[in-house]
Amino acid sequence: MKILRCFVVVSLLSLTSLSAQSSGPDERRITDPLSVDSAVNPDAHPIPIDDLYFTRSVGSAAWSPDGKAISFTTNMAGRSNLWKVDANGGWPIQLVQSDERQFSGAWSPDGKWIVFEQDFGGNELWDILAVPSRGGAVMNLTNTPDIREESPQWSPDGKTIAIVYSYVDSKKIGITGGSSIRRLLISPDGKTLLVTSNQKGGYENIALLDIPMRKLTWVSDTKWEAHSGDFSPSGKSFTYSINADGYGGFMTLMAIGNGSWSPGATTARLCTPIVTR
């Protein structure tokens, strides 16, 4: 396996805002807890401690490029390890057997490798590792005990992996200058990153990073929670979600040419919450 060049998102980027006005909960009145009336469930009861030991979780699912398999993380064997299963069903195969935990599995474009993040002893100082998708020896691609690397994403040509990283001090406390990048995705042409970051005033917003120009363009300007979705297969549109006052909705933005994106009139709400009273 070739050594992969990791494109790292840093905070020293030029910023351009696409949105003119901030929105958020500034004017929202605090709910009086005495005014909240909830129904009583007579069947509710405390959960026995023993039941917690039999609780299993599944997450970080990712399709293989050919659509024939799905990788995922589960603790069904006692630890949160990386597994895969046939897309048509069947018993899963454990790809990594370890006392450590693995998350955020991502398939290489040719389907031969799966990269993932793993920490050690629960220290949350994640490294990026790789394992053959058919099983085999695990490789540590970063091996940096004082740097936290997360959210690996392959470029379409399989030659580059984009990651989020942050430095830590001797006390293992993250040093991010008060801001961090939560999530990133690569466009189909490999030239743009769709980013979720709280660098804009400490609130999570959406931005597009032009990789060749190293220029960050903000898509959203909100004090609610915004999270990046994904690019369309053509790369001409992308989705993101906003949780506004507890009511979430998916949005899509369309390209308007010359590498520009229109967030205003062309922003479409794909779904709205159904509220019952």
C-alpha cells in the first residue's frame, strides 16, 4: 500500500461569507419548567444494571464502492471493533480484533482498503489506520500520540486522504484555539471539501473549502446547529441540515457556475418536521 498524503484542514484560511445575516436563538425565551406537562407512563420502570451489559450498539456504517458490502462498528463481541457484512444479509465478518475501539470506517475507491480512526485505552487521541477490506494486517498511517486525527475521507482517485486533526498538550487537552472542524466530505472531483466547523463565532456552521486555493467560503451563518450532509454524485449540489429550535430540516444548495454556490433563493428545504400538539 502506498503511503498516502493526508490533506489537513487548518484554521489559517482566508474566509469569505456567503450569508449576510446571522440567525439563532438570541430572542428565544426560556421555557418555564413548571409550564411543561408530560404524560405519565405507568409501564415505565428503572433499567436493571445487568441489562446494560447486554446492550449492543451499531454505527459508522459505510457502503463499499460496488454496493456489495457494508462496513460498520459494533460492540457485539464486547469491544467497538470494525466489521463488515454482505449487503444482501448474512453473518458479519470481524475485520479488526482489538481491545481498542474503531470508528468512521471509509472504503477506498477501488474497494481494497478501509481506513478508520482508533484511539488507545480510551484516550480519544485518535490515529488513522487501514485494513484490507478482505481482512489482514492493520496499518497505522499516522501514528501520532500527541495529535488527534479523525474523520478520514478518500479523494476520488484514491491518492489522498483528508482528515481533521488537532494538537494536544502534555495533559492531553486539545489545543484548537477555541474552534474546531467537526466533519468533512470530499466532492466527486476532489477539489472541494464540505466542512462542518464552529470557527464562525463558536457556532457550528457549514463551509466549502477550495483545496487548490486553500480558501474557505461560509455557506451558513446561524447560531443554531448546522451539519454538513453530502455532495450529489455530479458534485453540482450538496445537502446540509439545520436544527432550529429543535425542529430539523435538510437543505440543498445548487451550483450557479464558475465555482460559486447560491445559498439564498436556491436553497430548498427537502423535509420539514411534523409537529403534533
